[in-house]
Amino acid sequence: MTNNEQHNQDIDEIKEIAGYLWERGWAERNGGNISLRLKAWDGETRNELIPLKDIPENLANAILYISGTGCRMRDLARAPFKYGAVIKISNDTTGYHFLECGQGEKNVKPTMEIGSHLELQSKMIADNPEYRAVLHTHPIELICLTHHPELSKDPARLRTMLWSTMPESRVFVPRGAEITKYAIPGGAELSKLTGAALHNFDVILWEKHGALGTGRNIVEAFDFIDVANKSATIILKCMAAGYWPEGLSQDNLAEMERILVNKC
Ligand code: 13P
Ligand code: ZN
């Protein structure tokens, strides 16, 4: 696939997923944000350096599509370059330039969660370079579980509960979900907690806030969160029906790990 064909596919997928986020009620107002590393971008830098602190060094010269702060996913689904931008990190990682932004209108400013996105993009380059996409969204049922007084304080139990709701959860979220303690949106602490969690997990839950997924593309990042949220929905529906879900047994889960996990 040429770079141009890859861009077109990436942008089509971003539009598709942004639409799903809105339809599901995961993207109230400006809720959620997207970043995707691009191989190249035709076009000159549009402006002087915009300084940004704490950019990881291995992101020097990286080119990213990034959603704009305050922008609505339902708008981005129609006009990804009006409500998002393509930026290039400077060689010395002291800031970034816009390569594409605002479709000729006022510059959009990258999401306030850019720190978490860059932490994750940096870890992905180091550990798993074919991973290019980061999605943050506000999936209702997963957020509900992060409010649970016991589960929210016991990541291993929460992870196993999500896995044990249905076989697909164990198979298609193979590394499971991690929960990070509450930290203020957009802050450096949240970025660090997020970066630390990525090494081992497919979905990161931000306590009382939302979820992040990573993947080779935005569809894959969405799928991890979507499957985990289905599991959360099952747990909540069982609880609403008056019983605690029995869940698949440890033996069932171990059998799947042997036969299906990372094999489908
Ligand atoms: P942005 O509009 O800055 O992307 O913020 C949305 C959000 O979900 C913050 O966590
Ligand atoms: Zn958020």
C-alpha cells in the first residue's frame, strides 16, 4: 500500500470510529480523543514551533493525526481535518508544527490529553512499533465499573471479572484491562500512570473518567474497548437483575488461554 492509500484508509477509519463513539453515547460534547502515527505527510510545516513540555525523545520528527481539544466526535466524523490536525514533532522534541489543520480556518489546538497520547505513542514505538493508534473515550458501562467501591480498588479482580463474562472477552482482549487511580484530566500524573499501564494491557481504565485502547489502527483500538465494554454491560445487567454473575470458571479461562488466546 502506498503512503497515500494508507492515509486514505486511516482517515476513513477515523471518521467511521468517531461516528460510532457518538452513536454509542460514549462521546458527549467533546468527550474522547484520537491520535494516530502517520508514516509521512505531503506538505510544509505551517507555522513556527509551538512549544510543548515533556515530549518523549523517541518521538522526534514523528507525524501524528490528533483530534482537536473541545471538538465533538460527531463533527470530526464528517470533517476530520477541521476538528483535528496533523502535527510534526520537532527534531529536538521541544514542541510541534502543524502540517494540516483547521482546513484553512483557525488552527485547532490538539486535545488536552496530548500528554497521555504522546506517552503511549512513545511506548508503542519502543515496544510494538506496528501499533500506531490511541483512542480515549467515555464508555458508559466501563466507567460505571470504575465507580464500584471494591472492584475499582482491585485491578486483578476487575480484569478477571471482565474476562469471565464471555469467551470472546478472554480471547479478544488478551492482555485484559488495567485501572489507574483517579487523576485530573490532561495532567502530567495521568500521562505517567497511563504510560506505565500500557506495557501489559490492551485497555486502560481511568478511574471515574473513561478508557483508552491502543492498536495497529483505530479500528483495533476501538475493538478492544468495545469488547471490554460489552463485558462491563453484562456484569451490570446481571447486577441490575439482582444477582452477581457467576462468570466462567478458572478452568474455563485456563482452557481458553491454552487453545484460543493469541491464536484467532
Ligand atoms: P479534549 O476535548 O481536550 O480532547 O478533551 C476531552 C476529554 O475526554 C478529556 O479527557
Ligand atoms: Zn476524557
